[in-house]
Amino acid sequence: MARPQSDPMLTARFTAPAVPKTLVHRPELLRRLTAGVRGPLTLINGPAGSGKTVLTAHWAAAGRRAPRPPVWLTVEPDDAPGVFWAYVLEALHRGGVEIPAAVGRPTRAEGVTQSFLVRLAAGLAESAQPVVLVLDQFDTAQPPAMTEGLDFVLRHAAGGLRVVLTSRTDSLLPLHRYRAAGEIAEIRHADLRFTHADAEALLGEHRLDLSQDGIRLLMQRTEGWAAGVRLCALAMQRSPDPEAFVRQFAADRTTIADYLLGEVLDAQPQDTQDLLLRVCVTDSVHPDLADALTGRDDAARTLAGLARDNAFLEQVDASAWYRLHPLFAEVLRAHLRQRHPGLEQQLHGRAARWLAGTGRLTEAVVQGAAAGDWPFAAGQLVDALAIGRLFTGLEAEQLNRAFAPLPAEAEGAAPALVGAAARLVVQDLPGYEDAVRRADSHLGPGSGAAARLSRAFLGVLAGRATGDPAATERAAADAERVLGELPAPLVAAHPEVRALVLAALGAARLGAGRLDGAHSALTAAVEACGGPGTRPGTEPGTEPGPDPGPALEKASGTELAALYPPLCDALGSLALTELMRGRLRQAAAHARASLAVAEQSALPPERRSGTGHLALAGVALEQDDLSAARSHLDLATATAVAGPRPEPAVAVAAAVIGARIAAAEGDGEAALTVLTRPWPPGTAPAGAWAADELAVAASAAHLAGGDAAEALRALDTAPSGRPEHALARARALMAAGRAESAARELAALPADYGRTLPVRVGTCLLRARIAAADGDTAEAHRRLAEAVELARPEELRRPFAEGGPWVRRTLREATRPVAPLGSPAGRQPDSRTGSGPVAPLGSPAGRQPDSRTAGPAEGPPPVVESLSARETDVLRQAARMLSTEEIAAELYVSANTVKTHLKSIYRKLGVTRRSDAVHRAQDLGLL
């Protein structure tokens, strides 16, 4: 059959393209295509190179030919309606479809008659089997007459015709009607994008062995664009280092550029090309911004058309904003520099001011930096109180990258302040000092409050980084004073500033050993972040849990991201503070909250505070769980202690905990090695507190090795008035046989024993040992009982284990059967008076008392009435700190049944609370 002009038919248009040898099998899309042709219309829509034709050709060649082999026709852009229908008839004929002669054929290129369309539809309706017609590249020819005619035939063929369209643009067919009738199957750009597995399979077909990180980077740059992945694979085959190619390739110097310029940019009208070249300087573009960049007013229509036509520009989440494919944007920017030298910087500056005017701070700053307008870019950051975003939040990396080219000689206070911040971010302290001196030369009493706040803010963070608590305190006071001068809404918009200041202040106080001050600042930092704080448990003995605060709940996504790192940091430091105070339960709760915040925020490992793991290592050590302590210490060492400048308090705590674990494991030499190994230059913890902590730990390590003289010499290297130092000296003197001198050391301690629990328990144990050495058994038992009662709420065991065989022997001597439960309220005699036994120290839920700390009683004490098996089961679950409902779920009983058992347990054990029942049962050996 000839065309209306009698030109010969082009056979290539009736043949599906050959399937590439390096084919990625996509069974899910093939299945959807097969299912789609059961209905009248299947649309495969995506940009150039997205794999539309390859997918369809693969489907046509792969045997998915229900109900008969598909008929293929490639549509050309210059096809007039009459020519198009002539080719359709020829395609049907070559596909073995019998069309009645009465249908006739087109006689004019300009179009066909309605009668022809009616006869064709009727002829297809009479076909024994439905015809599947593939119209490839249908977007290239869409005159209204053609699409209207196709719609008419398709709707009136009575199921005899089924059409598969591949197209870059949405067809002029009334797609909404087909959707409403459920008569269309659509495979869109999002479906056509390669997945990670698809890319891996394609690279395998090209015999390329790329790492998983390399594949992820390739997917990130191409966003799954099939042609981009294929072109990169071909280029990698010619590269000596495929991994390096993926990291370094410039899209504008590859065949990708030729493809995108030829297939996408050159296909657009000149005005549209100009718009694309101008808007490519921004990551996302609004029609009004595009108009500001072009000087015209047609951007809204043009951008919508480009997005509709899949011209590598897409609408962002149904908003008014659009974004270019990153590879296309990269190619366009290179083309812009070539075609219009010098224009790019002007466009960045124009975009910066438009974005600033609409309140899009980060984008304005980045564009201003790209324009080289450093006073504007830095001024935006400083004036908005957003300098903290260089240290925390989603934009931190982007902002620091933008300011990386900031020249040291840039004029003005704001560029100097931002330059100092950028140096501080990477811990370049000399670079920071140089930049901050330049900033100070521009600042004075008359400077704006925002600039003065930024200077004080940097002073706080620098004081923390250098381990200078006095400088940190001064800068923090300045920051708090200036914050009071600024408008409250402006301060509220950047809560990370106060949070970072307080977290740094708390860490600096902790590094100086000022535990109460550290606790106050760190608690305020957590509150500044809005949570999670801690709330009391619902029952005595239960641990506090996370309680998200209202500020965190109200924060926007950007603010949340900025608050997570200081929140994680503050909670970790707060956990370490509570550990040093001996409040083990609170320390564990804060540590777990810190780790939970890090998980919830998906912070990368390098930005997580490992202090939570360090605190948990200390808690496990104090509770004599050496395996858990070692595990948490290893995790902390990989994060909190790693890096060029670990926190002083963190570094000291890690060394002390590591040494105590080694000593507990019987390796005194390793313990001393941990404490005496040289610190990296510039990182040695400074200050009296750090020196004394290390000296006390070294003294304990020498004592564990039996060398009292070296233990005393270790303490002499760092003389201190701290209670911990006095207690350590008294222990060493006692070990040296100088009991009277040890007693004098203890007598000099304040009445509250320095307030920290480990010091109070250690003092009681040493006083008990001195009393026993003097032959005062009653006093020794009384002091030992006092130590047990102090340690019991926090399950503090390690001091008893470190006390040596004497503690275990004395505990066995002091423990005797408990009196029958006939006394008032079922209470035991008060062990503090010396008239009753010393109860063994409680153990973690469900564990027996530790034989290394408290020896077992001579036998189970008598009780008035034994617990039933079910009551014992309930009590075991209560010891795990489960709620009533959780116990019921564990034992498959009702909550009321659990309550009944608990009442019976309380009566039999002579207690009124769940925690007392657990402790009493542990004392009696029932758990």
C-alpha cells in the first residue's frame, strides 16, 4: 500500500528496535504491560532516554503476545494525519490483520474523512482477535485531528483495537475519560527509573565490578535515568578506574552532554532554551524567580510545559516550584559559561536577592556565596542568627561547602565571623584564631546585636574545643546577655543557638569537674531543645523515661534537624555527669535517650555523640557487668573518643573506665598502660580535675596489683582537695598498713562525703575495714550495712568487688537469718543500728546476688507463708520492671489476676510496694 503521495513505505517504521545485548530485565514492568493490553489503552510516558522504547520492544519480543503478536509503528514528527493513517493500515496489513476492503485507504495527506474512521472502527470490531497496536514516539505527531481520530477508532472498535503509546509528553487523547472508566494502564517516569538492583545488573552486563557505594553514587547523580546509567557504564568500560570515574566524572565532558543538548535543549524554542540556561544556576526554581532571571513574564507557562513534556524538569511535590535533573543542570551550566561568559555570577547574585526577599535563607546564602558576594552571603547568616546552622542541621554541609572559597581578606565583620565559624567546624583552631581576630577588629560596642551574639557564640564553642572553661563561661554569659537584647521571635526561630551554647557550657563544666554546674547547664540545654527530658517512673524503683517536650513537638523539620545533634550531645554529657555523681539509673536513662535521639534523627556515625555508650559502659562497670562495660566502651571509643580532639571529660572517663575494666579482669599492667599512654599533641586533658581523676585511677590500678607505695606516689603527682582524692589516699594508706593515717584522711572529709554516691559507699566500706582492724566488729557491721543500703537503690556493686576478700568475708559474717515476718509492718530490724543482719546487695532484675560482692546467707530465711509458683512467676516479671499489663501479657493472664497475685505477695512478704517486694525477695533468696 502506498502513502497518499505515492512515496514508498519505510519498512523500518514497522519493525520494533532490536533489544540491546546489555539488557536489564524488568519483570514487574513487563507484567504491567501484559496486563495493560487487556484494556484499550496503555501509556508509557517518560523523558528521552528513560527506556520507554527498549521496554516495549523487549515486551514485544519476549513472547508476551496476548492475544496475538503486537503490530509496531514508529510515528514520525512530520506525519500528517492522512500519512499517519496510511501507515497504520500498512502496519495492520503487515501484522496479518485482515481489514475489509470496504474500509478503503486515505487519499489525502492532510487528513481522512469521518467515514473512513467509521469503516475502520467497524472493521476492527469484526476482527476475530483483538489487535495490539504499538505507536512508538507518539508525542512527535499530535495534531488534534490525528489524536481525535485515534480516540474515535479506539472507542468504537468494540475491543477489537488495543493501543500502546510510548511518549515523552502526555497525549492529547482525553486521558481523564480513560482513567475515569478504568480503561488505561500507565507506566510513568517514576516507574521507568532504574533501581539500585537494575543499575547493578546493567553494570554486571558490562562486566564492571563497582562497589555498593559506587553504585549508590551513580544512582544519586543519574537519579535512575536509564540512558545516563548506560552512558556512564560505557564510559567506565574505557576508564582505567571505574570507581574514580563515578566520583569524578563531569557530565558536560561526556556523551551525556551531547545526548542532553541534542535530544532535550536543542529541541526547544529559542526563548525556552534561554530560560533553561538562566534557571540552571539554582537547585530549584519558582516561576517568579525564573522571571527575575530572564527579565520576561512567561516562566509560569514555559516551566509547566517543560514539566508536562518530561524535558528533564519536574514539579516539586505539587508546589509552584520546579527542579532540573542534576545532570541536565550540570550540562546547562557548562553550556551557559561557554555561550555567555560572566553571566552565571550575575544570575547567582540576582537569585540570591530574590530568595532573600522571600525568606529562603539557606538558598539565598548559597546563591550569594556562588556569586562571590561575601558580605551579602555572610551578612544574611549573621543577621538571621543562623550562624549555628554551620554546626548543626540539614544545611550544615551545604553551607560549609558554600563558604569554603571564602577568602581570608574578605572585608567586614560578617565574613570574618563566618570564616571563623567555618574554621572551628573543622577544628582548625589556629585558622579560627586568625579569623576571629579579624572579626574583633571590625566589632565594637556599637556593633549590631546579631554580630555580637555570633561572636559570643563562637567564643563558647571555641572555649569548649580548647578545654578552657573560664573562657567558655565568659562567652556564655555574653551570649545570654545579648540574646536578651534581640527580638524574641528572631531568637525563637533559631533555638539551636541557645541549645549549642548550653551544651558547650555544660561540657566545659563537666571537663572541669564541676558536676552540679554541668548538670544545671546540660539540663537547660535539653530543655532548650524541647526534649526528651526525663519523667519519674509510675512506680517506685522504675527508671525515668524519655519525655518529648513541647518545643520539639512544635519545631519545623529544619529546626528539628538543627536541634537533634545538640540534644544528643547534651543528653550524653548529662549521662556522664550523672554517672560521676553515682546516679546510675539516671545516667542510664539519659544515655539511652541520647542514643535513641541519634537513631531517630538518622544522624551519620561521624556526627553522633558516643558519650551515651561511654556512660552505659560506666554504669555497667559500677554494677559489675564487665562484659557489657567492655562492649559499650568499645562503641564509645569508636565515636566519642575518636577524632582529632576528644572532649576532655570524655577522654578522661574513657581512660578511667578502661583502666578499671582491665584491673577487674586481672590485668593491672594493661590498666596502667591505658592511663599512662601519651596523648596526641594538643589533646591531653588539662586542669586539676582531669589530672586528679587519672591519678586516682592510677592509684587504684597499683592497689589492684598490690603496690601500695606506688599507689601513694601516683596520688602525690596530682595533689588535690577533692573527696575522691582523699578516699583514694586513705585506701592506699590502709593497704600500706597505716590504719591511723587512713582514719585521719577520712576524718577530714566533709559530713556529706562529697555528695557523690561512690565516695559515700567507698568511705563506709573503708571505715568498716578500719573498725574491723581495731576489733570493733559491731561498728564494722554497722558501716558495712550502711554501705549496702546506700548502694542498693543504684545497684552499685563494683566498690564491694574492689574491696577484696575482706568485704565478702565480713558480709558472710554479718548476714544471719531474718526474723520471722511477725514484726510490725513485716519490716526487718534496721541494719543501720547494728541490731539486724546485713542484707545482700540487690542484683539486676532476675539475677541472683553477686557472689563477688555479698556472700549468700547460710540458708533461706524462714517465712510465714511460702509464695506459690504463680506468685513467684509474677514477682520475677516485676523484678524485670514490667508494668502490670506487661506482666499479664507475659504470663497470659488478665491484669486483674496479676493485681491479685501482687496483693498476696505484699501480704506474705510484709511490704506495701512492688519495689520493696522485689528487694525483700532478693534478700530472702527467693529470686
